Amino acid sequence: MSMHRLSGCPSCAEPLEEGDRFCGVCGHAVSAPPPAAVDHPTIPIPPAPPARPAAAGGYGSSAAAQAPGVPHAAAEPAPGWGSVAAAAPTLVGDPAAWVTAPAEPEPEPEPRQGPAGVSYAASGHANPYGTGTPPEGTPWGAAEHPYGAVDGPETRHDRPGGDPGTPGEGTPWGTGEAPYENPPHPGGTAGGPAGAPGGKTCVACRAGHVDTDGYCEHCGHAQPRERDHIEEELGSVAAVTDRGLRHHRNEDSFAVSATALPDGSAATVAIVCDGVSSASRPDEASAAAAVAANEALLEALPRGAHPQEAMHEAILAAAQAVNALAPETPGAQNAPACTLVGAVVSGGLLTIGWVGDSRAYWVPDDRAALPRRLTEDDSWAAQMVAAGLMGEAEAYADVRAHAITGWLGADAYDLEPHTATFKPDHPGVVVVCTDGLWNYAESAREMAQVVPADAATRPLHSAQVLVGYALDGGGHDNVTVAVVPFATHPEQEPGPDAEPGPAAGPE
């Protein structure tokens, strides 16, 4: 092994003699090994984007504007902070020095997409998703703020593309911004591709286009049908129908209306129908029956027909409408069928008509008075109870309880519409509903407990509450509820603890 001897001091280059351990001039330890070379790689710092002067008090810009009231020493990191780089550069000197940096902007890893071409009114600033902010006092436009509304509506995460922000209260959605509407496509109309006549945005993914079959072309989600949830309110009646949580479609239907009697007083009508699921096209049957019965009542009542007679004829008209849906070839398929229950409030009288197991309940405003169920089911359970063969609890616990013995349809037995007229002596509401509700509140007392106390003054709200009650209970069936307020006739004087009695018994 040979050692290399230094001929001069590594520090001052003074000649050395053999055996010298230190330089005689500078004292450098010549016997120490030379320091190992250490590589210090240079971390490239991307140039800052050109600074755009921010208006006084502005914030949220991508320019290196100083936040109001924040000194330079406590300023935010320089542009590039928040990028995908593991070690982003931070501000060392004066932010004003950023202005002199080369104008070569660094792209953001996940740019926020905003409405193309949006600009501020009378501000001269460009898209808020680029650079620049509106001047102080100028509000962001609808859905324009780059980070959602500040001190306003929360960010909407259900809009296509993750577009943040919602219009302020009272501000309509812009074209293509509504949650269920497709944005305009280049060369096409809003809601569809170029050349398409229009369409809707999927309610599940909020991005895909809904085809003519009702399915999203992007995620395949089946869109809710128009009848899945419907609400309607007149001044004196309101109704709500909902598909429920288990059925794939809504087979219920309703009709509410009001008309004038010959003496000028008002008459209120509510019809509720429930399609028979085991029959064909039950949704069409219920819709046809509700429309036909309502039209028949609106034709008969103004010309002075007695409400009970008008209700009887209305049920027959509904039966004819359902019969017309049956196939021409007998036995080709189960004929469409449905049940029906209706209520008419007119001239201080309450008239009820029904076929099947849809029901009507009387719920007095004074909950100390007794509520009543105004209908008797056309069902196996009701027949067992009426014949004295079974108790009510036992009969309705049987699996055959809801097998109906009366319905509207071409294959029905001899049609026997039930009608009854009552003359309540105290105010209340009539709850007209399908078994999708009363399955969860069967007795009159149970129904009265779930009807809101202000049902007479807020019928729509009450119908919504009752539908929600059924959905909370499981929503096993379609749910339809109509709430009809009944005001005591001025000529009547209510008696203590009186309950409505039939003025004419059921036919």
C-alpha cells in the first residue's frame, strides 16, 4: 500500500516537508482527510404568476394579493402553495417582489370549473375562476364565487361538475344551472346534446342525460316518474300522493276540486283511488276513476243534485271509466281495477262514498270529542267481523285481511257503491286516504293522534305530515291522503261532546 504525500498546504499552498502535520504558515492540519464532497441538489422554484393588483378589500383571487388587515410578515405563502409539489415554496421576502418574477403561471392541479364567459357587471374583472376579484362592495354573481358563497347559501355538491354555490333566495337558476336541468350543449339546446330537442339531468349522478325511457345514459339510474310524488292544494282541500318506499311505481291517484252550488255556497270534492296491484295497469285504472268521479260531481252538484245521489252516480261513472280500460278479448289479462273513496263537503253536510278498502275518517278540531271512521271496508277481514266469525284484531292480523271483496273494474262482482251523509255539529277535518296510510294508523283514535292540530287551517301541511308518517312507518305501499276541512254551518249550535251522526245511512 502506498500513501500519497501532499507537496503543499491544502489551505495556503505553502511547501511542506516530510513529517509535517501542520502548516507552518496557516496551521492547517495537513494530516486530516479531505472533506467528502456532498451533493446539494437545487430545488427548482417555479416562477410566480404575474400579479394582478387586487381591489381594496378584495380576497379570493389567484393573484398574490395581500388579505385585508394582514401585514406582509404574516402574509400567506407565495403562489404555488397547495400544489401537488411535496415542498412548496413559501414567502421569504416582500410580496411586492413577486411582480418582477417572470410571467409564467403554474397550472393548478385541480382547477375549479366555472361558467364560461362569466364576468362581473360594471367591474371589468374576468372569470372568478381565473384571476381577479370584484371591487369592494360588488357582490359575486349567482354561482360565481370561486369557493362558494361567503356568508350565504352553502355550496351545492349535487350540481354537474361540482359547480359550487347556489343562487341567493329569490334568485332564479340560470340557464343550464338548475339541479335537474342539463346545461346547454354547443350546437344544441339546453338539456340535450347537439341537435337533441331537450331533456333532463339525472337526479342521481347530476351529470348524465336522461333518455326517453327514463334512465340515465351515464349511470343507468331510473328516474322518478311524475306520479311518484304529487301535491295539490285548493283553498278548502289539499292532497298528497307518494310512491312509498317499496313499490316501483305509484298506483294511487287523487282529484280535488271545488265548485258552487245553486244557492251560491261552495262545495268541496276529494276523490282518492288505489289501483289493485294484482290487476293489469292499476295506475291507469286509479287515474281514470279519479278523473271520472271528479268530473261527474262537478257536473251534478252545480245543477242542484243531492250530494249523496251525486256521489252514487260519480262512482258509477268511475266504474265505467275503469271498465273501458279492459282488453277487448275476455280473459286475455286481468282487467284493470282500483278502489275509490270520495268526500263532498257542501251546505253543512258531509257526504262519503266508497268501494273497496280505502277509507275516510272524521277528526274533530276539538280532540276531546270523539273521532270516527266513516267507511266500512269491502274486505275479507271486514266480512269476518260483520258476520261475527272473528274479532277485529284477529281478522286484521290474518294474511287474508286485505283481500278486497269490492272494487271498480270489468271483472268486479255486482257493483254496490256505498254512500252516507253526515251532519257534524262541530268543526273538524275529513281524512280521505288509501290503506298505505291507515295501515299505520288503523283506528279513528290512532288517526286523530297523528293528524296535526292545525289541520283545518293548514290542510296541505297536514297531508304532508300524514304521508311522512306512513313513510317513517316503513312506506310498504303507495300513500295518498286528502284533507278536507269542515266548518260548522253558522245556523248550527254545537252541542257538548257531540259526534257526527249519519243523516242518511249507508246504502
